[in-house]
Amino acid sequence: MTAISRPARARQAADRPRRRRLSPLARREAFWGYLFISPWIIGFLVFVLGPMIASLLFTFTNINLAQETPLAFVGLKNWQTLLGDGQAWAALGVTFRFALLQLPVIIALPFILALALNSKYLKGQGLFRVLFFLPYVIPFVSGVLIWQGMLNLETGWVNMALRWLGVENPPNWLNDSAVIYPALVMIGVWGIGAGIIVNLAGLRGIPTELYDAAKIDGAGFWGALRHITLPMMSPVIFYTLVLAIVDVLQYFLVPLVINNGTGEPSGSTFFFNLYLYKNFFTYQNMAYGATLAWLLFLVTLVVSLLVFRSSRRWVYYAGER
Amino acid sequence: MRATRTTAAIAVLALLAAACGGSTPTTQPASGDTAQASTPASEPASEAASTAASPDAGASGEASPPANTPIPIGGSTAAPGQTEIRWYCCLGGGDAPEQVDVEKRVVEKFNQSHDKIHVTFEAVPYAGANDALATEIASGNGPDIVGPVGIGGANAFHGQWLDLAPLIQQNSYDLSGFPPDAVQTYKLDEGQVGIPFAIYPSVLFYDKALFDEAGLNPPPHAYGDKYTMPDGSKVDWTYDTVKQIAKILTVDKNGKDASQDGFDASNIVQWGFEPQRDDLRGMGAYFGGGSLVGADGKTAQIPDPWKAAWSYWYDSMWKDHISMTGPVYSSPDINPQDYPFFTGKVAMSENFLWSTYGLGDLKEDWDMGIVPSYKGKVTAAFNADTFRILKDTKHPNEAFEVLTYLLGDAAPDLLGAYGGMPARTAQQQAFFDSQDQTFTQKPDWNVAVQGIQYADQPNFESYMPAYNETLGLVGSGGKYTTKWQTEQGLDMNAEFESLRSEIQAIWDKQ
Amino acid sequence: MASGVGRLEAVAAGGELAGVTRSRRSLRPRRPRDAVKSFALTFAIVAVLAAFLSPMVRSALVSLKTPDQLSETNAPLLPSLPRQLEYQGKSVDIYVVPMPDGSSRQLALVKPGRTQSTFVDPADPALAPIVWQGAWRTLDRAWQLAPAWQNYVDVWNLIDFPRLLFNTVALALISMVGTLVSCTLVAYGFARFRFPGRSLLFTILIATIFLPGAVTIIPTYTMFAKLGWVGTWLPLLVPTFFANAFDVFLIRQYFLTIPREMDEAAAIDGAGPFRTLVSVILPQAWPAIIAVAIFHLVYAWNDFFNPLIYLSTRPELQPLAVGLQRFNGIHYRNPAYVQAGTLMTMLIPVVLFLVFQRVFTRGVVITGVDK
């Protein structure tokens, strides 16, 4: 668990010898630290921890909505079921396969667009920023309805454009397992406004002197990108990466609406969180739904720890100690 | 330094205080009630939880007309001494804004005329209705009455319904006005879980203008009547007959129909036939009543008539082209309201009587004909809606009183809004008369009345093990429902077997 | 708007990637190479944007159609209706009919048939009907532009739009204030202070978003029901004053990119931690703060399920996201109303973004620190 900011600790240890007792100065610093994070600690204890523990307890019970057999602790039965549940593991596989396509796009595209929108060569930056932001504001269900229209085999605009370009048999986006992931990524990319904002905020925080200095050193666009922009943006990219991982592992809402949560075509949209959601709300088996959720929690935790661990190699914090 | 620190500490504490009383500012904009705004948030709230009657909230909620009800802090709108009964709406129909208006008026009327009971109306849009109800029930904060809900919608919450038999007896509630079969419909393993309210027999809707244009005779209006083909011959009104004339009524953009050479199946502009495609079980039931559950209650089976019905539908889409394929059906540019018959581009459609809600767009062009027969037997799949009481209700007597109000005094208003045919035989004519004011061409309602006696037995929405999970295969938007609509060239017999084994696998998990 | 951006940009120094200021650019002669680059980039962005926004165009067009118009095949792109004629009490469509002499006339189809159809002249329907040989479905209809602006009025009235808009604004703004204040403080605590258990606590903070929301809904709802908060705004507002992992993480990441030299300088000048936050950190962190404000606003604006379950008994307290779903029922569906409502709902967040977007404009010049 503590691996997440071990680099910070390591550096700390190098700065000065470790002490068992905190000095008065360090105690004062700790006091301020606790004080500032106290809203979260209180909120966590009051609003978050209870429901989390409750859901963990669910996994050791037979709780469900109908409760035809009396509520009881069943030990590890749900976890045993999970081990032998082919559907759950297949769904986890589907989720990872989709992540392979979704993650690079959802990380890189906002970064590239933010670079473009921040470039001195672009006219009317403010206007473009607003326009790229627009779809992000659209409520989820309306957005899905729009995309169902856009991607329809017969009358969708995407296929109309493809036909106009000379493609005779354009893909059946939402019903063909070969093209469903690109279709879902396309829908996902539509909310890219958020990613652009985060990246723009990051770019905005890079001191311009650094670029001036690089220029004097004769660095061109790529040199500046590699030696200034990317390192300085690494904390922001790290943030988008972690959130994108959490997002993609919990992905299910779009297929829930578009394909009615059936996992069609051919099981390609049977995402883990979809299976979880259906167990929880549709099949009303809260015990097993919670078990699936805690498995996903553990998977996410492991993946995130790996990412956090790798971050000490590539994330540069100007203000950390 | 010290001063700054103290200031900061106070600031943080003030922030937390503000957070704890976070509601206070929110009550001000809409509420002029200052006493209420200054009350600490949690106090009346917990009172409201224990007695379901917060004094503050109740007073303000009752004293002023609904239009400018202040925002109360407590969750209840009931006055002190009143029993709050929550009516949860919209697991199926009843969530359209116009319907919600009628429902609200019904509730208002009840509340004005009753001192002891306060009805709180909970209109949840369909998109979240199932999840929200599951959340409320699981959290021990379930509503008292749920409806309108169909047989299938109620089975999604199997085990949650109150057996009304003791209340019916205790209140000597008169059931004699209903057809006995209708009362029997709600007598299930959970008990007498419902009292009949709205019934929806099946009919064959047809578009007169499209029949005229093709020079065809309209479908027969009385069970037993024959159909007159264009050549003058009289034939039985069977699904084969329907397919034959549906081909003539299926037209491409060049004006050629599906019975002609050179028909362009990729550019169809008008379709001959639309089945009830919400639920595979319902679609099957038009060819004969049956069940996926074998006699032992745990073996999955597929009734032969259902296989025939599904093959008929599959061929209708992919071979005969008389029905929309999935991609066409799901195109918002062709079928924006999710029911193609409303667009005027479908000549015949087999459906429940509730489909009248969107027929206004067709103006005077539609009427009802009889459901065709399969192997000499007519089966008109049957739907019914009613209100039910949840078994966890804390106030069964009061809930029953509200229930009988909804089924009684409020019924004409509600049935009108839902387009629901009254289950009470005596009220049916009045309902048809009121519908005739909307549909001035005076459709032949008698067709619907005749359809009741051909209802499917057992009802296609009857309970089966792992109801909701199984529905994921055969229900609206279910796996096979979707697959057959979107994939051409399937071996249907193999599909039936794979469906059966998937169902069996789900049931075996139980 | 562009000039406003320029004015702000004027204070910033330009970089190769961070936008150079307009005023500075005007000081030096523009090189032709820059002009080419500028044109190419702008052109590329416009092309990407055209594809990117086409679904919105579609949404806008859908919002202006009646159900009839939506299902009209071969209709023009813009919301149109076939021209019609009132003929013997019925509306009949007008078609462009080719005449034997090679000309074509606009005629009203009064009796369609498979091989021959009967038309009348809309200018004078009393004249003798014209019988035309051929399949009428091959004819083009005479279209006229007919945007259904009424859809917007209907949406406004059907769901009591002003009331729901007020609720949405109030919920979004109050919870936004809570989020900004609490998340900034917490992020500051994590970014700038050392204390025992910091990394563990931070790990726990981040881990709270690893558990899918679905499973905590029921215990959370139970808790709020026990507190008596169901049927009020409290469950939607109070927790926002206690920070959330997403936003703390973002702000903390941003704080960590701010060099510490300035904090230390401020500390030497005698500023306490709180003043350092307000006078040193915040002025440099506006882009992140505004980003969080926008994210939270959009989240609160569109959140559907939480307001739904907590406010299901109180329609007069619900936000727009819940109200709009009324047009998307299982049997009752009006895509035009959904899209019209969506576009109306978007207006305020977009305007707010328009106002605040300039904060993302340029690179910063760090003053007061000798680097």
C-alpha cells in the first residue's frame, strides 16, 4: 500500500537522517498536514468507509433482493463461485482487450489536441477550445442516442460519409464484433473535452522561461517537446493515465444502453462492470455483485500500484520533497 | 504567525460547520419560511425518518398550494398524524409527461379528500426505475404501492408483492365485476398479488390507406371470418395468408412490391408486417401459449409453436423482407418512436391494445383486425397492468385503501391516460366511447373485446426461475432477440438449441 | 473573444509550444513560413472539428423535427415537410410529377395506386383530376422547410423547465463551492506537508475510486434514509464539502509541479501555511482549480441516478437530468424532445466555460523567483 509515494519517502530519507520522534518543527508541519486533509478524513469516515465495509461484508453473505432463503453468512462461498465463474473471467478479458485500444487513444489524443490548441500558430484558440469542449457537456443518454443515430448501418452519418467516399459496404458498427471497439472508442473520444482541459491546464503551468532557454540552446519543436513539455507534463499525464485506467476497468454504461447490456455482438461488449451491474441490479443478487466489485477493486489496485511504482521513473515533480 | 494559524484553523472549522449545515442556504431561495431555514438540518430530518411526518416540512407542505411548495428539509410531505403512502410509478408505462400530469392530479384529489392518509407520488423515469426501486427496497425504504406494472414487470421483483387476499376479505372488496379469468391471472405462488385494472388483448392493427393503395381488402374483423384475396378467392386468415398479402404491402423505393421480380430488398420504403418484437416469449405466444419451463419446474424447453413463430419472424426479416431487420428497426431516422407502425410505413402490426397511445400520428388511417391463426388455432397474447402493494409496507390497510381508490374512483382518469382497457366489463363501453373522441374514425373496438377469449394460456410473462437473468436472453433487447434481428443466415434450429442450453445453464446455477 | 484572449496573452512570454502572445507577434514582422504553418494547423483543426461536431449538428437537426419528420425517408437534411394540400378534408402530399411533354408540375396526390395514381392541381383542386401512369413512389416530393421550434416550447412547459433549471443551478453551484474548497485544502495538505501515514492515506484516498459505484449505492442510500435525508438535497450536497479523490488527485498533481522556492520565500517572509496557499499557490494553480470547477459543474449538471433516488418523491426538487429522461420512456419516446432539452440544458455550462476558458491560455511567467 505504501508503495505509492515511496519515491518521495526515499528522497526524504536521503535529505536528512530519519528520526523516530518528530522534531517540534516536523510536528507542526504534521499538524498542518492533518488539519488540511481533515475534511477528507472526516468525509471518508462518515460517508465512504461505512458503505465500503458494508459492501465488503455483502461478499460473505447470501444477501439478495428476494431473500427467499434467510440472510446468513456464507463464508467464502461467493468467492468460490467467482473462481469457477467462466463468465466473470471472460468479462475481465473483454475489459482488458478493450483497454488496449481505448487507453492509448484516450491518453494521447487529448494531449495532442491540447498541444495544437495551445500552439501559437493556431488562430482563434479560444473559440476552438469552446467547440472541442461542447460534446463533453452533453448528458450521457442523449449522447448515446445521438451516436446510435450516427452509427446506424443504414441511415447513420458515418456510413453515409463512407459511402460518399466510395466504401460500398460500410461496417455495421454496433452489431459487428470486428468493429464494435472502434465504434465504442469513437463514442468515448467524444467526451474528450475533459482530457483537453486537464492537458491545457498542465501546459499552462509550464514556465515559459524554460522554452526560452531551450530556444537559446537551439532546441526545435521536438527537442522542446521531449525535454521540456513531456517531463513538465508528466504529473498531469500520470493523473490522466490513472483515471483512464480506473475508467476503462469500470467501463459499461455505453454498451449497457447501446446493446441493452446483452454483451452482443458475440459477447464482445460483455464488460466486467456490466456483468457486475447486472448481477447487482438486474439479477438482484447483491452478494455476488459485491463480490465481483471487490474483485475489480483488487484488480484495479494491483494495476494502479504497478503504475504508481513505474511513475518514479517517468514522473517529474518540481515541487515535491 | 500565531494569528495566522488561528485564523486558518477557524477558517477550516467554519468550513466544516458550513458543510454540516450545508442545506441551510439551499432552503432559502424557494422558501420564505425562516424558522425552517434556521433549523439545524439533521434534527427534523431524523424525526421525519422515524415518524414519516416532520412537523416543519408537513406544515409548509400542506399550508401552501403545490405550485410554490417551499423546499422542506425533511423528506416527507405528510402532515402530522397522517400516514404517508408512497406510490411508485413507472416500471412499465405511465411515465410520459402527459400521463404524469394525470397521475399527479389523481394524487392531489385523493389528498384533498382524505385526512388520515397522504399519498406521495414517486414518478421515476423508466431509465432508472428498476434500479431505483431495487435500491429503495434493499435499503428498507421501499414504497407502498407500485404501478402500473405488467405481469412481466412485476416478475422482475418476484417475491416482493403482498398477498391481497386477507385485505380483500377483510374489506369485503367486490371482485364480481371482473371476468373470473382476469382475477385468476393474479393468483400466483405469491398469493393474490393483484386486482385486475387494465387489460390489453392483442389485435392486428392495420393501415387502411396502405391497403387501399395496394388495392387489397382489409383484414377480417370477426374471428372465424375469411379473407378475400385480390383474385376474389376466400381463404382462412392464417399467418401464411398474412405473409402473402404482406409481400404485396412491402414496397421498395421504385414502387415494386416484394411479390414482384426486380424488388429491391435493400431499399424498402414500406413494410407489410410488424410482429410484437419486445419479448421472444410474447412473439412465440401468438402461435400458441406455452412456457420455457418444463413440467418439473426446472428443465428448460422451447414450445414448438414458439419455434415456428420465431422462424416465421426470422424469415419475415431476412427472406421475405416483409418486416424490418434490426438495423432498420433501430434507425432513429426510420423508426424514431421504437414502434414502426406509428410511422405509417407499416401495413399490419400485431400488438397489444396499449399501442394505441401513439396512433394519433396516423390520423384516421388505422383500424383493428383479428389476429391470424396458426395450425387452425388463434392465440392473441395478453397483457395486463395493475397496481400492487409491496409486502414490506408498514401500512397495508392504508395502502389497500389507496389501491382501491386507484382501481376505483381514479380508474377512468388513469385508464384514459394509459390507453388501458378497463378490466371491469361494465366500464369498457365508456372507455371505448372516450377513445372515440381521440380516434374520430371510430376503430372497431369489438375486435379487441373478442380477443380476450383467445388469450394465451399460460401467459407468456409467467414466472420462470432466475427471471431477470433469463430475460437477458429472450426479453426486450435480450441476447437472442437482438442477435436474430441483426444476423443473417443463421441456422435457426441450432439457435433454438443453443438458447435452450443457455437458459438451462442459468437455471442450473440456482 | 479573440481580442480578450490577446489582451491576456500580452502579459505572457511566448514559447515554442505555449502560445506566443498576439501583441508580441505583432511587434515583429511575420515570416511567411509561420503563415504557412499557421494556415496548415488551423485548417487541420477545423477539419477535425467538423467531424467531431457533426453529431451535434445531427442533434440540433433532430431537435427541430416532429415525429412525422423524423421518420420521413429521403427527406432533405434540414427539417422539412412535404408540401401538402387540404383536399376533401384530408391532407395530401404534393409531388413533382413529370409530364408527357417533358416538363414537370407540382401536383397533389389524391389517390395513390400501384400502376397509376390520381393527382389534382394544388392551385385549383376543383379542376379535373389528372391520372398519371407509373409508380408514385419514384416521384420526388415537394419539400418545404419546416423547423419545429415548438419542440423547445413543449420541453420548456412539459417538464417545468425553469423550476428544474433553478434546481440544477443551485445543486451544481453549491456542490461546486464545496468541492473546490475542500479539495483544494486536502490537496494542499497532501502536496506540501509531511506527516506520518501520508502515503498510506493518499493510497486510501485514491483507492476509494477503485470500487465500482454500483455496490455502495445501497449502503449509502440506507445511511441517508436513516438520517432522514432522502427527499432532500442533503445527500447530493453535504458529501461534496468533504473532498473527493478525483479532484484532490488532480489538484495535488498540479500543486506538485509548482516549485517550492516560492513557498519557502513566503515562509521566510513570515507567511503561515494558509496564507502561503492563498497568496502563493492558488495564483499559480488557477487552471487546475478552474478545471476542477468545470468537471464538477458538468458532473453535477448531468448526474442522473443520485438525484433520481434521493429526490424521487420530490419532483419539484429534481434537476434537469432527471426531468429530461421523461422523454425517453420505454413506450413513450420523443427523440426531438430529448435533443431539444439537451441543447437547452447545455447552454449554461457552455457559457460558463466560454467565460473561464481563457485561464487555459498561455504559459506562466514565474516572477519573484530567481531561476
